[in-house]
Amino acid sequence: MEEIFERVMNREVIPLDLRKIVCEEMYHGIEVSNLAKMIAKEMGESEDVCDDLEIAGILHDIGKLKLTKYMYSEEGLIVEQMKYVRQHTRQSYEIVMEAGYGKRIADAVYYHHENCDGSGYPDNLRKEDIPPLARILRVCDVFIALTTDRSYRKAFDPKTALEIMIDEVEDYDMKAFLAFQRVVHREVLTKGVKKLREATSERQVETLELFEKEMILLYV
Ligand SMILES: [Fe+2]
Ligand SMILES: [Fe+2]
């Protein structure tokens, strides 16, 4: 897995900031992918579903690469930037469809910011209207985001992140959330979040290559 990170970092024609963003997004994808796979297994989902989630987890935010010039620009208003941030689900969807991953993976990616109470985006879907894989991704994505350092705050420790999520539990699919809690208690609180940063399958490493491709397409 290290190789792909090295290859991305060695593309010196691309601005360093962008190479770093690509690496951060790849790590984020791996973490969400690993957690999603564990939760799907815990829920007793089929191997098929686990495999699709593994890929959807890696690629859910890949569309952000297309928006870096807006999201990280110093010009423009915050509200404008938010509008662009919200477009990343569509961009990810398009990249995933174009790469031939199929509708189930693409839909999981497209709806990964929907909340069960209807407060999410892009379509304000509720509960069962949200594709099941997207509901699992949602839980994983929020947990990983909370346990990652941001420019405006430090990472929360896993226990605190879990407490924050319990406070907003109406956002999440109950079955996915209960499985998530069990997995966090068993795997994450004991082994640490860092463990989730390592690729666990060949398929994950292959899927990461799409980030490299996108980066080259956009910036060379
Ligand atoms: Fe996202
Ligand atoms: Fe994400």
C-alpha cells in the first residue's frame, strides 16, 4: 500500500498541497472502508455487500478532488464553498459510474451524507429511502471524521466520538449503529483508530489507484 502513496507524493508537477490532499483523502477512504466492512460483517451481510462496501468506502469522497480549487481557495465566501462541498457526492458518483463499479456502489457513494431524520443531502432522504449501504457508510464516515485532526480542531478520541454520535443517534440507521457500537467496543477501543489506516486487501489497494488517475487527469 505504501507504494501508491509514494507514487502520488513523487508527482512533482502537481502542487505539493494537492498531493497532500490526495494522500489524506486516500487514508480517509481506507479508514471508512475498513470500518464499513467490519460493520457489514457484524450485521451478517453477504460477502457481496461487504465487498461493495469495501470499494464504496474507499471512493465515497473521491469527487472532492475535482472540487479542491473551490474548497481550498482563499477567494470566495464560505457559503459559496459549502455549496461546492455538497457537490462532492455527485462528483464521486460520476467517477464511480465511469470507472464501471456499478449502481449499488455508486448509490452508496451518492447518498453517504443522508441522515435518517431527513436532515442530510443531496436529497433529504429518510430512513428506508436511503440505500442500505449508504446508511452504513454514513455511520463510518462521521466516526472517522470525528477521530481525525482537522485544521480547526484536534481529533476526538474514539470514546468521545462515540458519545457525540450517541447524542445525535436519530441521524443514523439503528441496526447499523448498534453493529457499529459493538465493533467500536471490540476493535477500535482496544486496538486504536490508527489500525484502521492500513489496507487489509488487494482490492483496496487497486481501488486507490483511481485517486492517482483522477489527480493526474485533473492537474497535469
Ligand atoms: Fe463525503
Ligand atoms: Fe468522508
